[in-house]
Amino acid sequence: MAKNPPPPPPEQSTPEYPAISGFIERASGEEVSGLYGDVKEALGSLKGPKAEHGKKAGKAVARTEELLQQLMQVREKLEKDTKGKGGGRR
């Protein structure tokens, strides 16, 4: 008696983040730069045992800012390419 193979796992959809997408579509570079200012300031003021956690969170915030800046650069490049090609698809 032959065994039936197990069914394939369900396809995982790509996660979507509409709030981030919407922000990136309309934000300016200054808005991205200032987005985490208050958070970084608060993390820098932590004292005692929480200071170590604050440092880790600060690194995560810095990396997030880098990623947002990269997204901004990609958006600007896409906009530039679209304008250079005569306004988009036909």
C-alpha cells in the first residue's frame, strides 16, 4: 500500500504594512529624520538597569532610520525614472 504524500504547506503571503507604505509615499526626508527624535532622546536619558535595554533599542531605532532612508532613496529613484520615461506606463 502506497502512502499519499503530505499536502504542500499553504503559501505564505507577503506581509503588508499599509501605515509604513503610506508614510513612505508621502513623507519628506526631514520627516523621516525627525520621526524618532523624541524616542532617541528618551532612550538616551535612561539610567540604571534600563540603560542597557535603551542602548539596544537605540541601535534598533538607528537601523530603522537607515532602512527608512533607503526606502526614501528608492522612492525618489523610481519617481525620477518614471518622469524620465515620459510619465509612466502606456
